[in-house]
Amino acid sequence: MKFRMTKVVGWLLYGFYVLGILLLPEIGVRVYDRYGSPTEAKPRYLEVSKSYPHLQQLLRDTHLFELGYHDYYVYSPRPVSSETINFTSYLEARHSLGVRYSPDSVELNVAKEIIWAFGGSTMQNLETDDQLSLPNQIAAELNRNNSFARVYNFGAGGFQSSLEVAKFQDLLRRVPQSDWPTTAIFYDGFNEAYLGYHFGPATMQQDISLKMKDLVDRNHVRLMMYAGSEVASRYSAFWRKFVGPSIEMRLYGSQEYPDRNNVSRTVAAYTTNVSMISGLCSHLHIRCLFFLQPLVVIKYPLTSIEQEVFDSFDKEYVKFVQDFYKQAAEALQREEGFHDVSHILDGVEGSHFHDLGHVAPFSGIPIGREIAKLILRLH
């Protein structure tokens, strides 16, 4: 009997020992998340954001950001509220469409301009707070010139013109005509070139399309592996930080096939989308403006930080992006509403870029002001 009790105690101690080993990493990650650095961020982003006073709060608030499913254009931000980042609900549907809050927008009943702003993550602008975001700076500048505007920021990370066409059309179908925009802005270039080079013309973000492919192809084993990892990530900080990302990368990591020869086809896809949107806007009497956005490989001169970013890219990729911009600008120079603003940050003091196209917290001010002045000149 005594031997049996000793054996049971031994197994219990062994169980607690194993459990302790398994729990230590989890406890360590949770303690670090609570009392350590609020989140990781790219070193170059931290470098160009040194003078921004709300950086730590912004990094914490970014973790609240979530996406929801939508027909036709697949996904969009969900409504969320925080100190620096807010998305308000625009459409009540199965998943509400979140619109980045532009605090300087006027109320709809006094607005002279209703502006819908489309683009990828650079229009969404999570690198800064609501006040300094690019679309809000457009609203602020228009208001200073008595052209009172209500700006809806429909920017979504990973979007390029093909998804924006679908989103724009779907919104027009769902929104009362009285709420249609007087002006629609399409701010592109970054994702057109990036996706065109790495995955092919008119492609969308690969990690999302590959998951949708498995769903349609009924690849249940891969989906179950991914779903199981996501469930574990919901309850385990260690899994979420160290295991989940590896599994997702293994299952849905980017299947890149860089092709330098995709330039002309990528330009053709972009210019076709511009023409389609332009024709639709003309028919519906909406002023549509297309902006070829600034990128670090286009800007001149570069600061030392920006030069580091530039030098980090493969030369073939840089050449592809530069050629895309040159050919797109030439192809669309006679397109009504098209504007090449890729050099808008040239000569503006400070470092703006921390990667190909994402900018520092204060960079939305000069970009937004120049776009607003262009809109004012068109009145």
C-alpha cells in the first residue's frame, strides 16, 4: 500500500513538473506582454516616428484592429474604438463596414463635399492617429478653405484598384443616392506594383486568396489545421506569438513568382480599372480622381533612413516599380481625373518612408494638403 501511494505521488509530481514546464513559456509571454514593450514594430518605423508623442498608445491600439468578411470585395475593417484608432460603422450588414474616423469631417447635412477615399493600407493609414491620417488632413484643408467636406475613409490594407472597383460599385448599390459622393478618390500604386511583381497582374493579397481557395476546393485537412491553430492562438499567448505564425506561413505563406516581365500587363490592368471607374463616374455624375501615390523608390532626394530602405530592395524589384510608375503615368496622362503625385514628398523636411510606401505619422499632412488643394482647383 505504501509503495502504491509513493507511486501515485511520484506520478502526480511528474505531472505537475510537466505542466509547469508547459506553463512557464505561457506565463513568461503573458508577463512580458503586460509589463514589457507593448508590441513589436519595425525598427525603421520606430526611427521615423521618434517625434510622434502618442507612438506607444498607437502601437497598443493597432492590436484592436480586425477584419470582417464582405461579398464581392472579400474583407474590410470592422468598427472599433480606441484612443488613437477608430472605425465607425457605415453599413449595417452581417458584418458592419468599418470606416476610419476622420474627426475634421463636418456633418453630412452641412457638407458641400462628400468624399469617398479608396486605397490600400496607405489610405487606411494605421501608422498614425485619426487626426493626422491622410484622409482627415484632406478634410481639414478643405474646411480651412470653406469647402466643408465629409470624408469617408474606405482604405483597406492590401487593396488595389481591382478590389476598389468592386467595393465602389457595391457601395453605390447599397447607399441611397442622396448619400453618394460628390468626389471619389482612388490612391494607388504601392499594391499595384508590389502584387504585380510578386504574384502577377491584378492579383489580391495571397494569404487571403489561398485560404479562400482551400475553402472552395474543399481542402478540409489544411483548413482544419489552420482553424485549430487559430483557436489555440485565441487562448494561448505563447502559441499566438511563436507557433501560430509559423503554421500559417507553412500553410499559406506567399507563393511568390517574381517576374520582371509583368510590367506592361500590370500597367494594363491598372489603366483598365481606372478607365472602368472613370466611365462609371461620368455616367453617375461623380467626380473621380486617381492619384499615383508617392513611394520611396520614386522620391528624391532620400534621407539616410530612406536610403537604407531603398537599398534593402532587390534591384529587379526597384526597376519594376519605377517602370510601372513611368508607364502608368504616360498611359494615363490624358485620362481626366488622373494625377501623378508620386513626387509630392520631394524636398519635404524629414524622413517619411519606413518601407516601400508606408509613411511616418506626420507625413499625411503634406500629402493631404496637396490633394485637397488639387480638389479645390477643380471646383
